[in-house]
Amino acid sequence: MSEFDELAQRYIATWNETDPAARRRAVDELYAEDARYVDPLAVVEGREAIAATIGAVQGQFPGCRFRLVGPVDGHHDQARFTWELGPDRAQATIVGFDVAVIDGHGRLQTVLGFLDKVPAA
């Protein structure tokens, strides 16, 4: 497994962590202190805000889990990967991809998220 694969696996695991204290520890280990997360629905800065955003998404989609889809592509200090969100063993409700920029210490500095499939309103 490459460094980028491992990073993406840890990222997805953090988004699936439902225990708030364990999720915060995972965020603290994975993200730079001044990390930034941006997607079409949220712009947050700092570990506390990122952990809170993950918790809010879990509250909005109870019983759903994130899964990596396809290979992780990376070079230099950036990686991109596709993910999906949905119930276990069921078709995904949401599909997107993220571009993650890594700092000089191997932590996520910036994550830019894109949504490719979302539920109809």
C-alpha cells in the first residue's frame, strides 16, 4: 500500500468514526493544526471544526458509511480519490472525490471535496 493509499484509508476511517472522542483523536493525528476542508456545502478551518463537520454529516446520514471507490492517485504532496456514502451493502446515496494536500509532516493541510452524485431534493 502506498503512502497515498494509507492516507486515503485513514481519511475515510475518520469520516466513519462515530465516537466523538475517538473521531477527534483521529482528526488530530491526521490533519495539520490549521487544516482547511472545503466542499460545495462547507468551508471549515481547524481540527475542531473539521471534527464537528464530520459529526454533522454523520447526523445527516445516519446508518451510512463512506467507502473508497477505485484507486488512489497521488504525486508530490497531493492525492485524489473517489468515495461514496451509503448504507452498508447498498447503492451509494452520494458519490464524490477529494483532493488532499499534505503538509511537510505527512498530515492533511487542505482537502477539497467535489460532489458527483447527490440525492434529488
